[in-house]
Amino acid sequence: MLSKAQVKLIRSLHNKKFRDATGLFIAEGKKVVEDIAVSAIKVEHIYATERYSGNLQHIPISEDELSKISS
């Protein structure tokens, strides 16, 4: 389960100002996330619902939580 602070941080990353300030960004979609995971980019967290069928370690979240943080 995501905390309110995590939701707030993730949602703030939809704004360029906060991406620039934190050095973080959001990647959405199975292929994009899996491509980034094998690149030189440092991955902080991967959030996925139980429908995710990939091999990456991730933090399970509900569909409702996903809708709160995705674009």
C-alpha cells in the first residue's frame, strides 16, 4: 500500500518542475519499464498491480492506487 506521501511525490513528478528538482521521472508501461531496468538508469521503485506478468521485482499496488499515480 502506498502512503499519502508516496502518492504525493509520484503525482508531483507529472510536473517538469518537480522532475527537475528531484532528478526523478516516471516511466509507464511494461516494455518501457523493462527496457529501463536493464539499462544504466538507476531504478528507484517499480509499482505494479497483480496483473503484472513480468520478472522484475516490484511493489504490489491496487488498481485504485495505480489510477491515482498514473497519467
